[in-house]
Amino acid sequence: MTHAMTDKIVLITGAAGALGLAAAMLLAARGAIIVATDVAGADFAPLHAAIPDAARLLVIPADVTDEAAFGLVVAKAVAAFGTIDVFFNNAGIEGPVAPIPDFPTDGFRRVMDVNVTGIFLGLKLVIPVMAKAGSGSIINSSSVAGLTGSAGLCAYVASKHAVLGLTRAAAVEWGGKGIRVNCINPGPIDSRMMASIEEGASPGAAAAVHDGFAATIPMKRYGTPAEVAGLVAFLASDDAGYVNGAAYTVDGGMTAA
């Protein structure tokens, strides 16, 4: 199946990052209209280059932890296009890498604010739009770190477990109103975020961390943003019409080992 998205209105947070950009590109190629948001100062140039038709891409910088600013993004999307059919609730940060006794408390709070409160605010602000329409698909970005533990990343792990909880709560609460809420749980993906984690784990030896980590994955490699985007596109589409409250791994078999 093609998972056609002709003229579907798709809101993406974290749209300037690797996964947000890949999802925007794929969904736009399948006919969707993209509303993209990321923090002010983010590099939106690749997004504009990938979707040059200004009528099919609306970029609105905003901080997902700021309810008023995020609410304005949603309001502008609805004003421009009438509704939001698909919401890729994707913004997130990796935070510091350190053992729990050494983990900076302000760093912990910042990760939880972006990765949990940001996801919550997305749900809070977008669900009413979809409820009014009587349909919608929400895809939250969790991680394999939302399913297993990982040393040195307590804030990231805790935040991604929380995303799974929010996904399940929202799916139960809104499934009867035509809104499907699922989450994706990517393993290591070639991206700026993984490069940051590798460097944090062993400063100056990130390449060795990468190779060692990849060797533990059954497929012996990291995934690509495009491979994650394919899963997002499926969950966004009508082909996933009875998929609700699910957590989909896209991790090369990492959590199966």
C-alpha cells in the first residue's frame, strides 16, 4: 500500500531535527501539507529545500514547553488549513550523560520539561482540534529508552518511559472519539542526537562508542531517519486505522536481544 496522505494536514514538532525532517519529507511526498515547528534559531533551510512549495509548508518557530507559544502554532495551523489530521509529537532532547549521583538537577528538569511536558502540551492542545473533526492520528516520539534502562541517561530514560504512559492514557481516553494515539520507539539512529550521546559517553572517542554500540544490535548498524519516517507514515495513514495505544519499536532488533 502507498499510505496516501493527499492533502492531510500534518503538524510536526522538532521538525528541524533528523526524525522530524525525514517525516516531513516523506509525508509531503505522499501528498500531505506540513505545519512544522521547532525552537527559534533552528535550521529550517533543509525543510524549505525539501518542500519548496510555500503553499504546502508552514513553518512556525516555537518552544513546545511554552503553552501559549505552542497554542499559537496550533491556532495558526487551524486558521490556515482548517484542522490537523496528523500530529507527529516529536520534539525532544537527550540531555546530559552522567551517573545519577553526578547528574545535574537542572539538566534533569530541562529534559523532563521538553520530553514530557512538551509531549503533554501537544496532546492537550491538539486533541480538541481532532475531537472537533471526529478523527485524527497522533504519533508520540518515545525511544527504546522508554522500554529499557541505559546507564548515564537517567533523565532521557525516565522521560521516554513517561511518553509511553502518556500515549496509553491518551489512547484510552480518546480512542472512542476517533483519535488514535500511538508512539514510536526508535533505537540508535544516525543523527545529531546519537552523536551527542556518544560524545557524552566517552569524550573524544565517540566513533569507538558508535562502533561498539552498533555491534550489540542484531542488525549490526544504526537506523536511518528515513526508516523511522516510514513507520510514522504508516501510523499516520488509514492503513493503521485500528492501531491505537501501541508502542512500535524500530530498532534493528535491539530490544529483542
